[in-house]
Amino acid sequence: MERKNVLVPEADIARQWDFEEKIRAMFAARQAHPAACVDTFGCQQNVADGQKLMGMLESCGFTFTQDPKEADLVILNTCAVREHAEQRVFGNLGILTHTKRENPEQVITLCGCMAQEERVSRRVKESYRHVDLVFGPHALWKFPELLWQVYETRKRVFAVDDEHGTIAEGIPVVREKGVKAWVSIMYGCNNFCSYCIVPYVRGRERSRDPQCVLQEVRELIEAGYKDITLLGQNVNSYGNDLELGYDFADLLADIDQIPGEYLIRFMSSHPKDATKKLFDTMARCGHVAKQLHLPFQSGNDRVLKEMNRRYTRAQYLGLVNYAKSVMPGLVLTSDVIIGFPGETEEEAMDTVSLVEEVGFDALFTFIYSPRPGTKAAAMPDPASRQEKQKWFDKLLEVQNAQSAALHAAYVGKTVRVLVDGESDDGAYPLASRTEGNRLVRLKGDKALIGRFIDVKVTDSNTWALYGEPV
Ligand code: SAM
Ligand code: SF4
Ligand code: F3S
């Protein structure tokens, strides 16, 4: 990939401000106060994209509502990773025919990963004629221009060209209130795991300039954010395309130099690119949370090969053992797929045994979902849904017992947490997170929100810890 072609020129970004101004002026002339409803599905990358959409909308003069019936503009920012996520979006699109009938001026937008799939944009074009605007992740930066085009022409607009992707700096962001912030440090994926749609919809890997990342993190810390997560599909390959001899561990070490009281996390890490240098850097840097999300997907070497993951069970275990040795108390989480095409019960049980061997604090578990266009979708898949469900239930049983045991070991201990908001549990009105990102429901006053405090853990279950400030 030619790195010089990756950055969207500043002048093109600046041109978007003109479109934002046009949209603002159009509503001002009508003395209208437009509201937008932005509904985001999928991973944190998509959440971060949703915050950019809101930033651009705010610049266009929009306020926000959660209710599509009240909205002048509805945006579904979608995920394509599993079939279920797609079905939900088509269901929601169906419901929007009613809101549009009530308010024919309403503009309905489909964006995100699903929109980038040719199969999806064709279906929307043909069968969901109330949708006005469709654009994929590659066109996110020119959203104001696309929206203006809809308002000006009153024609449907589709911006879904397949491309390797760009990097757009300087897009405004509306962040969640509070202490947590997301920072994308790279976009796209080059790995083509055989089951996964992401490389097809998010383009090739491209890393942001380290100075841009450092500047953004510095600004967030100055603005009071205390729990900052660096995002990428595989942060361990950060910098490969920059050819600066600067890698993800170097970026972490540089961020760690920024003064202040804050934690840095990151996700996701691909085991094939995780290095001892990364773990040594994590161990050494005080601001870097001792928490690692390292998806292994399967504990069986044949399945890992078919998945095109490019590591073995033994290599994965070697990495985890090294990471634990340099970071005692490391909190480990992972992603797992059960029921990959051709997986046998014995192979699925290798995944369960890996879970038993490692002792993850939590797991994100998925039953394989075929994604049209990926290599795995064309593989024979003889196991029935019931069989896969049985293996999946076994995995959950083992993991839940493990999470409960690891959580129980906290009881009686004093841990440092960041109080990050209110909890939905009346007896424990505050929510907080340990450095390892474990949820601790807390007794205490709302005035503690936003502060790092020491708490005594008094109780636990599979999902959370309970405690009180000491
Ligand atoms: N880039 C991250 C990595 O490789 O660790 C993962 C990103 S993916 C959006 C999140 C998780 O979704 C994956 O780790 C995998 O477990 C799961 N996933 C991806 N494709 C899937 C599929 N076709 N069926 C079921 N789960 C899938
Ligand atoms: Fe998908 Fe694999 Fe890329 Fe993760 S590394 S986004 S699982 S292709
Ligand atoms: Fe994320 Fe879903 Fe796209 S998991 S990258 S929003 S396909």
C-alpha cells in the first residue's frame, strides 16, 4: 500500500465544513431545530465512528434524541460481523417505514460495516426505498457532503465504493460524558481470518501518525478523561505501514510519559503479532492497565490453521505465560468461536480445555456465523446447530465457574478503582472499574464519580464484584 495516498488532504476535510455550514443555514432559514437519532451497533471502533458522526452532526446544527419518531434524521451505524446483528438492522429498517410515513421529510441513513457489503447495499436499494443515504466506513469523513447532497437533490445517495481506505484527521467528535474515551490508532485489517467479514468492509491496515495519537490522548487527559482505550482490529501491527521503525510498544511507552492520573487500555491484540517487547513495556509503564484482551478463537491447531490465525495452541499458551510472568495479577480476556465449519466435538473440547488451562477472567463467546464472501462460508459445515449449542453451553459452564472463582478471590481485598458512573443496582448505586477492567458495584456517594479510590471488596458473583470505599 502506498502510504502517501492514505491521508485525506486537509483541504478535502476543510471542504466538509462548507457543507456543514450549508446544512446549518438551510435549517436556520426554516427556523427549524433539527434532531438526529444515531443508533450504533457492533464494536468499539463503530462506537468511535458513531461519536464522529455525532461530531459532524453537531457542526451541522443538530441536537440528539434517542427516539426515532422525534428525529429529522435517523442513522443506523451498523455491524456485519454476525448474521444476527444484520437481521436486527433489517428489522429496525422495516420499523422506520412507519416513522417516515408520519414524517415524510425524515432522512433515513444506513452506514457502518453492513452498508459496505455489496449484497446489503443492493438489497437496500431494491427493497428499502425509504432509505435515503447509504455509505460505508470509507466514506464516513465526507458525511456532511453526502447529507447535503440528499437535502439538495432529494434523491437517494449511495457511497459504497470498495477501496483500501484512508485516514481522516480533524473530524469533530462528540464523546460520552464521563471518564472513558476511545481513540482509534489504526483502521482496517490485513489478516483475513477465514470466518471474518471485517477486512472486506474496513479495508487494509493503516496506522495514524504517532504524533496525532499522542496529541489526541494529551487533549483527552487535559479534558479530564481517565480511562482511555486505544482501538484497532490488531493494535499489535500498529506502525507496520508507517515504516518509521516505531511499533505499538513504542507508542504505549510514549503515551505513558504524558503526566496525569489516568489508565491506558487497548484492544484488540492478535496473538501472531504480540511480542515480549509489548508485554515488557506494559509491565514497565505505570499508566498502562495490566489487562490484556488476547483473542485465541480456538484451542485446536487444525481449526486455528483453517481459521488462518497463524499461531498454534502452544504458541498462544507461551505468550500468555510470558505475559503473566512479567505482570503478576494480569487480567486476561479473550474471544472464542465455537462451531467453525468442520469442527468436531473433540476439537471444540480442546477450546474448553484451553480455557481451563489459562483461567481467563472473562470471555466473549460466539457460535460461528457464516458471512457471505468469506472463505469459511464456502466450507462444509456438517455439525448441527444443536450439537454446537451443546459445546457452547459446556464452554460457558466452565468459563462461568472460572469467572466466579476468580471474582470470589477478590473478596476481603482492597483494590483501587475508577468510579465511572451510576449503577443500576439500588443497594450499590455506583459503578466502578478495577485497573483490570472488572466491574465493581459500590456503596457510596455520587460525588465519587470520576475519582480513583480504594475500595474493600465485600461480595462477588460471576459478573461483578461488590464493595465499599475504605
Ligand atoms: N480483530 C479482533 C481480533 O482478531 O481479535 C476481532 C474483531 S471481531 C470484530 C470480534 C470477534 O467476533 C472475533 O474475535 C471473533 O471471535 C468474532 N467473530 C468474527 N467473525 C465471526 C463469525 N463469522 N462468526 C462468529 N463470530 C465471529
Ligand atoms: Fe477479523 Fe481476524 Fe481481522 Fe480480527 S484479525 S478483524 S478476526 S480478520
Ligand atoms: Fe466492528 Fe462489526 Fe464492523 S464488530 S468492525 S462494527 S463488522
